[in-house]
Amino acid sequence: MMAHQTAERYDAMKEYIAVAQISEVPPGRMKWVALDGQRVVLANVDGTVYALKDMCGHQRVPLSRGRLEGHIVECPKHFARFDVRNGKYLGGPPSADVPVFDVRVIGETVFVRAPDTD
């Protein structure tokens, strides 16, 4: 039974890619990483790490160059704001939501779920 549970857990983790060490993304900070050929920004909000596409929905500017205040990231170009927890557009110039990715932290390693290729 235990070997079966371990195999299931391993299969589920195959969809996740190690992208950083938790020490690289301290609380209140952001870091961009590469995930399957695209930029993803990690944001640590009070010890919880979130991941979203590193591109403003307004003019494709990297959000990792912006400012993180609580759970809100602000684009550095025209100040569009997004919630890092769900990628929702909160205000600023007209924009779209930003895709988010599932994150798991195991030990000191941050894993992000690879985007679906379907």
C-alpha cells in the first residue's frame, strides 16, 4: 500500500518542474524563472509562493520588473495591477488577467506545474 501511494505521488510530481530554491524568493520579493520556454514570475507573499506568467496583459512588459505590495504586483510601464494569487486584473490601463501556475514547495525547492500542452 505504501509503495502504491509513493508511486502516485511521484506520478503527480512529474508534472512539476523545479525552478528555484525558496531562499531565492524571500517574503515580499519576486524572481523570474524559465518554465518550458516561457518566463514565469515567482512572488512570495508572507511565506506563500505564487507563480504567474511574467507578462503584463496590457503591453507584454515583464511583471518581475514591477513592484510587489502584499499580494498585488504592479506593472512597471503603465501601472496595471494584478493579484498574484489568481492573476486577476485589478486596475490601471485596460488589460487582461494573467495566467497563473500551481506551486509546490518541498523542502527548500520551489516546483511549478508545467503548462498543459493540450
